Amino acid sequence: MGLLDHLKSKLGPAKGKVSDLAQQHGDRIQHGIDKAARTVDERTKGKYSDHIRTGTGKAKDAMDRLAHKNEPGPDAGGTTPPSGSPPGPDAGGTTPAAGPPPVS
């Protein structure tokens, strides 16, 4: 058994626990992600808004996968929106405090 196989076998039960927590507290986690994104965006004065928005979307997608909300199957890579389209308010994107609107 290789090192990765050994690690996967040890981390299997932990993934189940994390998945259960993500299902139970998904709204709180997403709220925390949004709050952190807003804080970082304000402190950087909007300079990295696009990067923050991208990272926020990826973090929420990962949390959704952990909570098994988007059951893509074991071999599928999951579904993610195209990287060129900015997430809307329902998709969990953050809106910059100031500046021009995002270009679609």
C-alpha cells in the first residue's frame, strides 16, 4: 500500500464528519466566507476584487461538494460556472465597495 492510499484510508472517517458539519452549518460557513471576502476587499481598497470574488466562489463550491449538495458522481470533475462570468448575488459573489461594474 502506497503512502497516498494509506493517507486516504486514514482520512476517510474525517471526511464524513466534515461533510456532516458542512451540511448542518452550510449557511453559517457561507456567511463567514462572504464576511471574510468583504473584509479583505475593503482592506485592499478593491484592488483585488476579481481575485477575491474568484476565490470566494471556489471556496463555496468546495464547501458545497463537501456537503454533497452537487452530487456529480465519483469520476466527474463537478460543475463549475465559466471563469469569465462573474457570480451574481445568489451565487455568493461579493460586490466591490466602489468602482465600475464587472464586465460580462
